[in-house]
Amino acid sequence: MIDVFVMSVKCGNCDNYQTIVGFQKLPDKNVYTYECENDVCDPNVTRTIVEVPKHLDNSTKRAEELAYYAAEEDPEKPGV
């Protein structure tokens, strides 16, 4: 199992740790977006995307509870 909330993602530009700012559910995987929380890095350059196969993802429930997840974007639940 993979739990993205116990992983650390470090920026190669500023050498600081990035924070999860986005979550998206796709048919076969979940996608987590990480960005730096500073004025040094441009998110368009340093953004990190982590793709986790659904059958290995142990973080889905927690990610759905956070503010950056919008349930209406869920392709598995049309109209939500």
C-alpha cells in the first residue's frame, strides 16, 4: 500500500519540502499535486505530480476530506 501523507516530496529548486495542493481521481489511478509554499519557486516549473495506482492507494479517503478536492470533478461519480 502507498500512503502519500507519509511521503516527503522535496523541491529540486529551493530544497524545501512541497505540500499537497491537489487531488484528482481517475479511472485507474489517483493523482496528487505538490507545490512549494514560497515566493521563490514558480509552480508551473517546480510542481510535482504523483500518480498512484488505485489498487495500491491507501490515501484516497483522507484526500477526499481535504479542501483542495472537489467531488464534482470525480469521473466515477458523474453529477456529484
